[in-house]
Amino acid sequence: MTRYHALPGSTSVFLAASLLVGCAKDEPAPPSSPDLDRMREADAAAMMQDYAAWARLHPGVRSMRLDMANELHYRFLNRRLLAAGKTAENSPQLFRRMATARTRAIARAQARPAEADDAPPWCAQAISFSEAPKTSGHFAAQSTFSCTGGSAFSFADITAYTMDESRQNLHIVNHGSAEDFAIPLLETEVVPAAIQRVPNQIFFMDSATLAFDDVQDFSGYQPLETAGAVPNRDATLSFTHPKEIQNDASSSDPRLREDVIRMCIYRGSVGAGRDCDYAVVRKEANGSLTPFPSASAADATGLAAAIPNPNGTWVADTAAYFASTGPLTYQNGSAVLAYLPMEGSYDAGAAFGTECANQSTLGSAQLFLAETGGYCDKAQVVGSPTGNVGSVPWTAPDSKQSVWPFRGLVDFGQTCLGVFQNVKMIVTITNPAPACRGARNLSYKFDKIDFRNSCLAEGTLVTLGSGKTVPVEKIAEGDKVVSDDHGRTLTVQAIAHGYEPFPMVRIQDDRGQRVMVTETHPMLKDTGMVVAAKKLVVGDRVMTRRGVTTLVSVERVKFEGRVFNFALGTRDEVAVVGPDRSTLFANGFLVGDNVMQRRLEERSRPSRAQALARLPSEWRADYEHAVARKTVAAQ
């Protein structure tokens, strides 16, 4: 439910539209647009001062949780909602929950006025922005917001201002907002802002966020001061890694053309050129890199990128090797799932003929979980030089220099990534006191990074087109495997192998056949339905080489050996069998390949209709009004 305000400094178009909608037509008139803008500008100036005092007590923390007992915070949030067209009449549950949250906050403050809340916030937010072309004064900003496990209702906005160096006289340049129901992650539209770059003028933006579920509530505030003095050289933030490597723009399969960085943390690839952009590797004595040499954590020495290869095979790029001083697969007995390479440069720029240099510069990175909701913001540099600050692996953090390069491996694993899924990463650099009064913040957003895993246990027997069965680890590219009970075959196009940190699923049927697969591996039931192995239960009827059989045992077991998966079928072969039937027989059971696994994962995510069906009934009126307002705004 995204609303976007295209006219700088004006809310009149949007507010007028919102008042035309069905039940909303009898709402009391809101303040006029100029009056509301002036009130919001005054709120923003006061919030900036409040945040500055809070930030001194919370170094390195970017987002301040709003205190609903605080009159300024509560007023600020209400006016942001009003500017987005939200009122007690068109959003009754929202304002009921707002009032309840305020009552509870006041009661808590009176009972425990000095008690600090050290629990990790339920939700997190970040602002990402860019300026293009250089020195033109054309900016674009966006707010990203996510709550662990998702929320019944979420709201985020972003407002851009200009102000003088007193930081008191703010003027709204543009703003946008977004709201939605029963989703894991919310983003505003990209909000453009054109400003005149003149001395003594500062470009500033801030974001307010709000979320509710059945019992929790969250409200947050994040400011970002971006452009300062007229630059001789603009501040810049650039990345060499991570980068998307394996995109195949010529492929007929849209999944292979999408812009996504694929991180195969628990797998190496043999001939899987379109499978991994980066994989865990061991650096050999001769300098070569071997993907996943063994199950021993000590054997994995770092992460490497792939070299684009015309024949599709995965070849490690020794120039893009990111070393670690410790094990990469496990730490402190817990599986670590998210490692990211970071390489690039931050230039603080120059203004008034002076190099800005880097004064107490901080770098931070946040991951937002796009499929389940949630975030990671406690990234740690792995095996980086002494003196690094924050989660960006600086290689030469010299306060006298304007340009700081960075290169290293960053670990997000222990903070929250307990699942394989798509994530968004936002990296923000803060230079709190640039010597030249230049830009204080820069950010860079990676819109989609994908973590995936492998499937069949080592030793699993696969049926070849010749009728012979061979262990899965003996399968080679170009082999033909039987794909169905009609004897049709598919050609092995690529092979991936690695290790599985989680217990695998071992099933047995009533004819004594057993197979062990990872929990997300696609299995075929007797109805033809494709399900993840973790969904199987005793009594389910599944398809096998010997016909339909019944499962008599489904259990989870730890497996220390390698796991394997394939991409099956040439374009012509897949055209015959269909996109959801790239299958093979594994220990006699009919199972899917890597492509089917990805399709299954996509289908397994709740649809929009399914998510809304679970929306609590008390939010239904708010949702219907939001849909109506969006429809009118679109007209």
C-alpha cells in the first residue's frame, strides 16, 4: 500500500484524494497542507535535537525507538500519519493501538522511570539514498523497514529537507510513505529531491516507522544528514564486492536473468556456473582455491567469487578471495549461515578547497530478511586488520586521509540468519565531523542477496538412463538420469556439492526403501503434489521407482558427509517433461532437482491472499480503507 508524494513540499494532492474515498468522506478536515508542513518542520527540528542527545548515549546505533510516553515523539508520529492520509476514521484499529501503546508507555515510565530496555528491538529500519549526477543536487532516498516474523500492520515514511547550519530552519522538499498489512518487509517508493547546492545549506532526511502485531508494537525514528557544503569533490561510496557475477542475460529462464547475488555458503560447485556467485573455499599451498574440500570446518579458509566462464563451470577467482582466520562453517557450536565479502572505497570528498578527511568514521551494515521478516545489524569483520571500526573492513583507517579503502569478510551468521532466503543489505558510512563541513553520511543498498543450500546425501543411488544405479557423488555432467516411470531421461547440466549444518530428513517406506535429503528438498506425493521433505509425515503416500508407497518412518538425523544436487535437462528436454518435472530417482524415490527446489521455495512462501486471510479481523477496516485510498490516489 505505497503512497508517493510527487510534488515537493506539498501534501494537498494526497490529502484531497484521501478525503474522497467512501467512508473517509465524512472525516473532520485535517490542517491545511502549508500548516501541516510547518508543524512537521518544527517537529523535525525538535526531533533532531532529541536524537542528538540520545545518540551520545548510544554510539553506533542509528535508529532511535520512539517513546510513546514522550509528548514530542507521540505528536511527531501522529503528524507523520496525518500527512500520509491516516486518521482515526479511516484507520480505527491503528489509532486504537496507538492510544493503547501510549497508555502502556506512560504506565511503564511512571513505574520504572530509569529502567533500560536491553532486549533487541522487534523491528529495524534503514535509509538508503543516492545522488546523481555528481554535484547536481538531485537526490533519491528510500526507507526500508522489517520486523522479525512480520507484522499485522507496518508503516514507514521518509521526508527530505533543506536547512541552514543552525539546524533550526527546516524546509520540506519532498516526502513519501508506505503502509501494508501482513508482510515481512516494507519499503517506501524511491523519493526524489532536487535542491540547490549553496554554501551554508544542508540536505537532511528522516524516517518514521510504526508496526503492530497481536501483542507487540514498535515505533522508530532515524535521521540522516547527507549533503553539506558545496563540494569541490563529492563524497562517494563504491563497491567492488559483493557483486552479481553469474547472471545469464541470454537465458530463456527468467530466474537466471534476474539481478541477484547468490551466496552458496555450504556448497562448492562443479559445473554450476549459474548457481553460485560466491562459495566457501580452501586455499591450497599452490594458491589455487578448492570449493568445499571436506566436512572439517578447519578446511574452509575463506570465501571466493567465481570467474565468468563460457562453458558454465564454476571457477574460483583467486583475486577475489576473502580470507578468514578461523572456521567458516561453525562458530561456538552454532551454524553460521551469512558471510559476505566487502571490497571498495569511501571518499569523504573535499570542499572549500580542503580535503574532508575522515573524523571518527563509522561503517555499518544491516541485512533485512525479505522472506520471513527480521534483520541482522551486528555484523563482525572476520580476520580483518587491527583497527577496523564497525562492520566495514577498513584496510587503512587513517583520520588524516579522505579516502579509506576496505576489503575483508563480514560475518552476519550468529546474529539472526537461521534460514536460507533472500536478503537486502544496506551499508551506511557516517563521518560525524568532516573537516570541510562536507557530507556526513553515505549509503549503498544491495537489493537482493540470495542464500541457498544443497540436497541429497552422499551415497544416495541415482538411476541412470542405462538402468544402472550409481552413487550420487559419481554422477558427472552430461550423464543422463531417469526422470519418471515412463523411462524418459534428463541430462545433468550442473552439479553442486557441499555440507549440511542442520539435521537432514530420513524417510523409509513400506517396501524398505530409505533416502536422506535436506529439509527443503522437493519430494513427489502420489497426487503429483511437490512438497518439501520437512513437510512429510508417516502415512504419506509418495512416488517411487516401484510405484506408489507409504511412508512408515520420517526422522531427523545429523549427517556429517557431503550433500549433492543437480540442474537437470537441456532446454529441449525440459520443454517435453515440463518445468516442474526435472526429477530423478534417488534410492528409488522420485525427487526434484535444484531448479525444482527453487520453484518450490518460491511457491512455499505465503501468497498475498494467504497472508491477508490470516490478518486479524480488527485490522480489516483499516485494510479496506487503505485499499480504497490507494485506488483513488492511483486515479
